[in-house]
Amino acid sequence: MSGIVAFFRVLSHAPASQKRNFLLAQIGIVIMVTTQLMIPQLVQSLIDDGILASDTDQVISVAFQMILWALLNLIVAGGVAFLAAATATNLAHAIRSGLYDKITTLSHGNVDRLSTSDLLVRLTSDVNIMKTAWMQTMYMLFQAPWLLIGAVALVAIQTPSLLWIMAVVMAVTIVVVLAIAPTLGPLYAIAQRKLDALNTVFYENIAGIRVVKSFNRDALELERFSDRNHDVYDAQLRPAIRTALFQPVLFALLYTAVGVAVIVAGPGVADGVVTGDPDAIKPGELSTFFNYLITSMMPIMIVTFVLPELGKFEASVKRAVEVFHTEPDVVEPENPVEPGQLSGHIEFRNVTMAYLDEDGQPLPRPVLRDVNVTVEAGETVAILGQTGSGKTTLVSLVPRFYDVTDGAVLIDGHDVRTLSFERLRLDVSVAEQQAVAFAGTFSHNIGYGVPDATAVEVANAARIADADGFIEAQLEGYDTNVAEAGKNLSGGQRQRVSLARAVASKPQILILDDTTSAVDVATEARIRDALDVEMAGRTVLLVAQRITTAMRADKIILLDDGTVSDVGSHHDLLERSALYREIAESQLGSLDEIGDLLDPVQP
Amino acid sequence: MSAERQPGTFPRLLGYVVRQRLRLGFAITFLVLGALVQSLQPFLFGTAVDELAGGDAGNATLYGAVIMGLAITSGLLNFVAFRQLAILAQKAVERLRNELFAKMQTLSLTFYDGESEGDLNARITSDTETVNQFFSTAIARIISSGMTVISMLVLMLVLDVTMTFVVVLIVPMSMGVFIILGRRIQADLRSYQELVGELNGYVEEVVEGQRTVQAYGRSAETAAQVRELSERAREADRSAQFRSYLMQPVNTLANNLDVALVALIGGSRAVSGAITVGDVVSFVGYAQQFGGQANQLSQVVTQTLSAVAGGRRVFEILDLDPDIKNSPDAQPMADADGKVDFDHVDFGYTPAKQVLFDNDFHVQPGEFIGLVGPTGAGKSTIINLLTRFYDVDRGEIELDDRNIISVDLDDLRRRCGVVLQTPFLFSESIMYNIAYGREGATEEECIEAAKAAEAHTFIEKLPNGYDTVLTGGAVALSQGQRQLLTIARAIVSEPDVLVLDEATSSVDTRTERRIQRALDRLMEGRTSFVIAHRLATVRNADKIIVLERGRIREIGSHDELMALDDGFYAELYLQQFTSSNGTNGADEDAVHATTEAEPEPTAGA
């Protein structure tokens, strides 16, 4: 029942026009139910006042009344359906766009905790669930009380001696429905889970087709599949058989009740015909009793059908509200300092950073601990360390993807938390490892941060990122369309497009978070050469896995488990850092041998 | 309409049901009986009312009892029939899924390259689901509504021919309306699905790329775009919802109009004495059910149309002929020494684009071969050909001096073990994944393999050890740990030829060392092909094959290749450490030109 409360709570937040729609629909529903109940009344009148009274005019009049009521029913029901559809789809639209508006204000930490895939579920299937349930509630559920009242009242007035039969039929219907319906939901859920498990085997065999073929285990996979397929068979059959019970049982019940009515009321009807007793049940009334029996079963069906949907509705609403109530972790200062264009001097001062838990509290183990390091304006600085040492976290603090837990990050002496988002966006650009590309042309993707970028600027950025070659090889060059989420690009191509985008916005601070991990060594070297020219005098922060990427930097920050292990040039670190030597040897081979190769290129 | 364009699909779908002759016959028999019994009811009730209206209640109890008895009988008959129909439907769809899966196992990689994964998944899930819906509801409806309509018709004709025509008159009209409305709804739903697909695709893209959207200050535009797409989806959705919900009132209208017609004509004829009042009661009863049957049948038409569309997409896969098959005279190969020869091999993934040109090299048993070259040079392609994921266009590949095309395909792949760049594991237990390497591998062998792969220690630390099931988020194995498991799997498979495709590229240094140790152990005494970006990985190879744009440029050991003047390998090797200032020009184009040669989807295609 709390689902209905949730329904009205949502309605109370709806704009006035939607509330008006709802009220109009309620009036419509009362008319709709009345017209539905009128038809059996007219049948009764046809039999008792028309045929049995041998009155042809009455017969014709009744028939035309039936047609009028039938048309009225269609018109009103159509109106109600339209209002319900309008309100439900307006609700879906409002929640969908409202949710997305909210999401744009959330910081990376919020999104990590809510999880991207979960947010997508809320934006898509949750919205759909809400819409469907709303539609059903508004159109069907509110018919139930009126149908019930109408059917009971009419039987009580016309054939009061048969009221108990109706009561019994309703009671048995409720018992049957309660015995079957509530078990269906869980059974369907089990069937869906089994089906998902089955589809997993399908997906895996597509994704891992090379492995399946390499190891030649077709027979094993077939067995695994057909076992699960048979599970699905069992799981889907169970609710199907229970559903198969419904119609036969209810029909049997209905006609059993008719049989009882004939036995119970029959003698009275016959007597009434003979004696002309006006209080006796008339033959036509006996036949309409059958109709009201059917009508009395409907509210039970409706409620059983709609209530579970309302339960889902409530859950989906809760999940949407949770997003609406999320406080962004990173907020823009109300009165930001405005220093003009930044020069790119960065200082990490006593920085400690712990990611937040579900409740927004810092996790007990910080990812960065007491980091003190300075990057001069115009320097190219590499950040190197093992997986999990905090490299990405460190650079994410500069554009305020996350905020420090303790200490401060300063650009040109200003705490980043005092700068406007606009300032940070203009002067800091990040090209991430998990490169993102959007549907649209290559030009659109590269000029994403500078919508008024000229074709020359776009091409120049592409050249620097070594993306010009493969883009120009396309039939339509920069006007070639990139598929949704860049799915038609390889990982290396996406990375280069993302790098070109970062370069195109001409930042004072360029952050490359392992942006070239998916491109080959030769290409990477070319990109670095071009970047050295392009970014001369501006700051570059470079997160690297490959030591060859790092060793050309002015300075290398070596991170070890969240702390700064050492800072210095390649040669300094090679001399004094054991950790650095370990990494170098494992990636390059014996140091003695490569030593000679390295020297000539040192500046 | 679709059924006409693809004549085979509908009968073929029916075939899955008709195949179960006994069960189908049983279900139909019971349905016929149930429908007959059920259609007697309005007739009996009408007769009872007739007698009562004549002032005779003598048989009321008898009528009542018969009505009750028939009610229970028809309920039982119908339930038994529906139950059989449910089983029938589930068995049919189970069979279809099994066939689909078995088929997919036989299809070669060419097929998987051509299909988009999303499309394939859709065929497997939503298309089979449409067919499932068809089997479980449409077929039952066709049979049960068909039977009910026929038996009601028979009884009505027995009662009164004119009134039967009056009742039936409404059916073609209302069916027409339902079919037109149904088509409109289908069209609405399609356009809604398209718009909501576009909307969801966009939302997925921008939520996943939210960092980028924010970082480049494009939130406002993006939100506006979401709003606009959402608004368009709303318009289409409203019309689809409205029309769907209109079905029921239209159905009610059909029933009501049918009753009104019966009232008008039947009433007048009853007054004139042509029929009895009980007949009118009976016909009102039939009329109330008849319009509804038309609705049911029209829904069947819609469901059948979408099932035919879905079924066609499923059958398209079932009808594919795998292009890599065992040749009819294939001979088994119990084990191999590991001698591999490529004789002047040409190959392209598509006829338009050749990827390998005249590849010719010879490998002695037990040799360690490094494959290097820029992205797209054709390294992985060589491996794909050796394991017959694809067949060569020209030339020949031999294993132990036998053309691999003449070797039993299963045996050939059993002789080759592959460890890929991205470790692929099944969402089953760790034991399952290791034992996957070879049919009949014992638990002891798997544990031995895990030890050799340095995976045993971390497996033991997992909550359920070797029985730990690798599902989604339950067990978060690192990329390196997953790679160790795939190495254990390769060890179990006891290959004679080993292929390592960038097996250590995505892990950090320390893990890489463990993996390297495990790989060294695996490579001992086996012919091994190792593809590497980091040239240090193949430094100790017996031979390094240097590829560029599908052609072999150099072959030799590291020292030999480094000693070459203007050697391409030496250049690549030095590039790792140096700025590429000296290596521009022709080579730059080389990389560009070959980047697209890999079988990757490309823009604008």
C-alpha cells in the first residue's frame, strides 16, 4: 500500500497542469464505470420491460440507448487514457531531464560512489518502470473501487437474495488470486535470473570466442549451455503453469455461481412470473446478475495486477530521490579569486587524500599521504609508480576532479578551491587513459572544449596528437562521424582523439594520464616530440606506466604507495633510487647494456 | 506482410511446436472438449431462463447442477490443455536456443568480425524472447480462441441462424479496427523505441563521459540535448501509450455494440415470437464473448508478425555455413614436434585489403620466435592463421610438414596453446577455468599447473579457493592474477606450439616479472611464438621476425638484427629510448597506413 502513498507524494510534487489532468481523469473514470454498469441494466430492461412485456418500442429504445452508452464509454475511456498517457510521459520526461541536470552538478567522487552503470539504470529502466506503473495506476487502479461499489450496490438493490453468492465468489476469487499471484513475481524474477545466467554464457562465448576455439571445448560449453537452458525451461515453466490456472479456475467459478443462482433463485423467479409479484426477481435481473458477478471480479484482478507495479514504482522513486538529494563533493566557491590566466606553477602542500565512503566520510586508508612537491611553470613532469601508488589521484586534484582531505593544492599560489570552475577549465586540460569519444564528427570531438575552434586549429591539434593520419585517411576526413562512445575507434585512436581535444583547448597545464598506453612506441615518441614544441613554456603533467615515457621529462615524481619516494631527473633517480632501477631494469633489460644507448639523447 | 516476404519463417517456427506431435494432439483434444463444454453454458442458462420466464421452476435444480458440473469439467479440461501448451512452448524455445548456441560454436571468426556484438546479443536475447512470447501466448491463443470460436459458432447455428449472423457480423469489422489500431501501435512503439534508443545511447555516452563533459564545460549544452531528446521520446511515447490503452475501450465498444445489435434484432424477433426470450439471453452471452475473441485473434496477428521478424533474424544465424570447416579428408594429429612452416602466405581479412604479403619463414621444433613490428603490421594475423581462425588466401602453412588444412581442426587447435593480451575467463569456478585447457584434466593436474603459473598462492587465499566462482563484482581479481590463471589454463592444455599475444602488456612491473617467470616455465621445450610491444620481452628469442605492413623485413636473433646496418629492428629498439627525431619520413607513413589494417571497426564504415 505504501506504493499508493508514493504515487500521491509524486503527484503532490507535479505541476498544477498534471494535477488537473489527474482530477479530470478521476471524473472520467467515474463516468466510465457508470457506462459500463449501464449495459447490463439495459439488458435487464430489454428482457423484462421489452420482450416479456411484448413492447417493440421499448426493445428499439433500449438498443439505441445501449449504442449511446457504448459510444460514451469509448469517448470517456479514450479521454482518460489520453490524460493518463500525457501525465505518465510528462513525468518520465521531467524525471529523466531533472536527473540528468542533477548529475551534471555531481563531482567525480559522487559519480564513483553512485556508479555510472547504476546512474544509467536510474535514467533509463527506472524511469520506464515509473512511467508504466503511473499509467496503470491512473487508468486502471482507480477504476477498482467504483467497479466494486457499483456491482455490489446494483446486486443489493435488484437481487438482494443473491448477494451472498456474489460475496462467496469474490472471497474465493481473492483466495485464488492471493494463492497464485504473489508467487508469480518471485517466480518470474527467478526465471529472469536464470535467463540472465544463460545469456551470460552466450555473451561469454561471443566475447571469448578465441579462447573457446583455441582450447576446443565446444562440447563442454554446449553442455554448460544446455544445462542452464534447461534450468531456464524449468524456471519459465513454473510461473507459466500457474498462470495457466487463472482463466480455467475463474471461469469455472463464475459458472458454478451461475448454477447456484439458478437453483437458489429459480423457484422465486418462476413464482414471480406466475403471480406477478413486483418484488420477485425478474428473469432479466437473473441474467444481469451474471454480468455483475464478472464485474465484481475485476477490481480484484486490477489490484493484484497493479499493486506489484506500484511496489516497483516506489523503489524506483526512492532511487531517483537519492540522486536528487546527493550533495556534490566538490563545490564552486561563492566568491572565487580571479587572478587572470594562470602561469602553471603547481604546489602540492602536505596533501593527504582519501576517497570517501558511501556516507561521504573519508576511507580509513588515504591514497596519498603528506605529499609535498612543486612543479615549476613550464616544466614537463612525469609521475611514475606501481599500480595503486596514487598517480592518477595526484593529478586529479589539480582540476578538482576530487578535493584533498588535508593540505592543499595551489596553482600560482592560489588554493584550487578558491578558483572558479571556469578558470580551472580554461587553464587545465586532462587527457585520460580511459579515453572518451562522443558521437559526432572528428572535428566536433577535437573542438569539444572550444566550440569556435577553426578547422586549422582542429587539424593542428590532431597533428600534435598524431591523429591526423588516420583521420585524414577516412573518406570524409574530419567530417567523418565517430560512433556513439567512439565505438568504431580502436583504443589507441580514441586516446589520440582525446589528447587532441585536450591540446586544442590550449591549456596552461596539460595533464596526460597514461594517455598513450594503447599506442605503439614509435607513435608515442612522435607525439612527445610534437608536444614538446606545442607545450613549450607551459606545464605538462604526465602519468606514465612505461619508463620510456617518463625518462624524457624535466623531472620525475616517483610515487610509492601514496607517498613521494623521490623526485629528480632520470639520471638522478637511476643513480640513487632502488625502486626506479627495479622498474627500469624490468622494462628495458640490463642497465649496463642500455646505459650507452641512453647517454647521447640526454640534453 | 513480413510473412509473405520470408515465406519460410512462419512454418519453420510452427515446426518447433508441431514436432511435439503427441503433446500437441493431446492439448488440442482437451481444448476442443473444454471449448465445447464452455460454449454450452450460455445455451443452458438461456434455456433455464426460458423455462423460468414461462413460470416453470421444475427443472431449475437440474439446470443449475448441470451448469455447475459443466463449469468444473471445462475448467479441468482447459487447465490440462493450457498446461500442456505451456510445456510445449518452453520445449520449443529451449530447443531453439540450444540450436542457436550449437551453431554459434561452429561459426568462424570471420562471422564474429562482421557482426556487431550488440546486434548478435540482441538476436540471442530479444529475438529469441519474441519467439518465446509467440510460442507461449500466440500459439495457445490461436488454438484456444480458434476452438472457442468454432464451438460457439456451431452451438449458435443450432440455436438460430439469423441471430448467429448478427453476432458474427461484428467480428470482421472489429478485427479490422484492431488490426489497424495494432499496426499504429506497432509503428508508434517502433518510433518510440528508436527515439528512446537514441536518447539512452546519448545518455549512456555522456554519463560515462561525464568527466570529459564537465572538464570541458559542456554540461549545459549536454543537458539541453538530453532534454530535447527526452522531449521527442515523450511525444512518441505518449501516442504509443495512448493507443495501447485505447485497445481495451475499443474492445469493450465492440462487445457492447454486438450486444446492442442482438438486443435490437433479437429483441424484436422475440417480441414477434420468432425466438424465445431464453434465446436472447443465450445470444447476449455469446455476443459478450465474441467481440473479445476478435481482439484476441488480432493480437495474435501482431504477435505473429513480430515473432516472424525475430525468428527470421535467429534463423539467419542458424542457416549460416561456417567458412572454416574440417576438410572431409582431415587426418588426426595426436601430437606434434612443433615444426612450423609458412610458405609464401598471402592473406586479407576482406578481399579488398590484403594484410599479409608473401610471408615465408620456417621454425624448428622447440624454437622461441619473437614477432615484432608496428601496430597493424600483421603480428596477430600470423597467429590467427596458424590456429586456423582464418584460412590463408594463397600459400600454405605446415605443422610437422603437414598442411594444417589436412589436419583435424580440433586436433590442430589442441596442439596450439594461446595466451592473449586481455585475459579472458568464464564466470565459473577457478577450477573450471583452469581445467578448461584440456578435456579430462584432473584436479591434481590443475593445481600443479596453478603452482607452475605462480597462481596457487593467491588462489588458496580466496574464500573458496579453487571453487571460487568468478562473477562480476564478487571476486575482484587483478588483471595480473587473471593473466596467471590463463597461463595455468595454457599449461594444462599441454600444447606443442605456444602462442603468447602481448601477454604481459597490461600489468605493472612486479606482476610482470611473476608472469614472465611463469611463461618461461611454460615455454620450455615448446615451439613458442611471442608477440611483444616491449622488445625486451623477446630479446632472448632464437629468432625474431620483424614485420612491417604485412611483409617480413628481417629475421634473426637480437644480436644479428642489431648488427644490421640501417636495420628496422635496431631502429625500433632504439626508438624505445630516444626521441624519434631521426626516424621520420617514410616510417611515419608506414605506421599510419597500417594502423587500420587490424580487423578493427573503423569510422564511417
